[in-house]
Amino acid sequence: MRNFSNTYIFIFSAVMVIIVAVLLSFVAMQLKPLQDMNKEIERMGDILGSVGKAEDASEVKDKKAYINEEFDKYITSTYVIDFDGNIVERDAFEVTLNIKVQTDKPVEERVFPIFVFTGSEGETKYIVPLRGKGLWGPIWGYVAFNPDMNSIYGAVYDHAKETPGLGSEINADFFEHAFRGRKIFNEAGEFVSVEVVKGGTSDDNLYGVDAISGGTITSKALEDMLMDNFQGYVKHFKEKAETN
């Protein structure tokens, strides 16, 4: 009788585990389209945020419709380039959604998305996505460039799990706004990216911003992210600047 009871318990437990696993898989499959849509909306909102658009997203009733409308209105074209600056046949948004696939490769083997913003007065900005490694997890962002393909118009950054009140401040307005007007090429036309300076830097330093107090490691990780991602755009930006 005891053996029968043990066998019964084992079979019952195994069946329950299978049932729960099937149910969880079913729920995950049902939720995946919604999760993918939310991810897309978040990315679109961040792209727009780099140029100061979609700022009312948290206040509207239908966030999805609002961001879609803003994105269709202001992002007038997209394209993807390779390391040599050549345009390749890839979908910029799809590459952006899976940007980790690119940043895991050597920079020479990656492709690089560009989103073109056109404002109500006809002004144009060029937005690029970024991804890197923070202190505790991934960090990412979007930087918008002026038509000179050198000076930064705006930037938004975010993180997965940086230290609250310290490294997490990379998504604070005071830090993101510090990048406005900074340049990635020096006066000699050499690529220098933007340095994040521990202890602070002068206001007239066009190639550096203040690091976050107490968040030096994350600040430097963001600096590395900028250098690593921007270098893939160097050849294209130099060519584009001449035509612009």
C-alpha cells in the first residue's frame, strides 16, 4: 500500500508540473504580442524623446495611439549603414529593437540604424540608438545630432538596474541636458566622442560633461557606450556633413 501511495504521489506531482508548465507557456504566448508592442512603443517614445517630442505620453489616455501618431508625423525616414558608411538593406526599427545582437559583434561587423526627424519648421535631426554595459546591467540611449553631424541636439538614456540615486541618474534631465551642444569631432575633424568627466568639467568644454556624483562607474560605462557606438557612424557622418 505504501509503494502504491508513493507511486500515486509521484504521478500526481508529475502531472501537476506538466499542467502548470503548459499553462505558463500558454499565458506567455498570449502575452508576448502585448509585450512586444509595449517594447516597440517604449523605443518609439525614446526616439522621439531625444528631440523633445512625445513629452505628454504619460498624460494621454491612449499612449500607443499618441506615440504612433507622433512617430509617423516626425520620423520622416530611416535607414541603416554599415561600418564603412554604406547604406544596407535592413529595417532600422527592427535593428534597433534587437540592438544587442549588433553590439555583441566587433564594431566593423555591425550595422547602424539612423532615424531622420523633420520638425514643423523643416528642421532636420539624425537620431542614433546606443547600447552598452553599466555597473549592474545594460544601459542604452538615443542621441540626436544636428545636420552638421557633429553637435548633439538632445539625448535620452536609461538603464536596467543601476544603483538608485547614483548610477540610475543617467536618465535624469540634468544629466541628459548636459549633452546638448557637445560635439564628437574636434576642430581638426578627429573623432573624440564625448567624455564624462569625474569631478566636473568647464562649461566651455565642447567634448565633455560632468560625471554623476557618486555614480562614476556608471558614468564611465556610459562614456564607453558613446565611444563604442558612435565610432560606427564616423565615416557616414563625415560624408553626410559635407552634403548637408
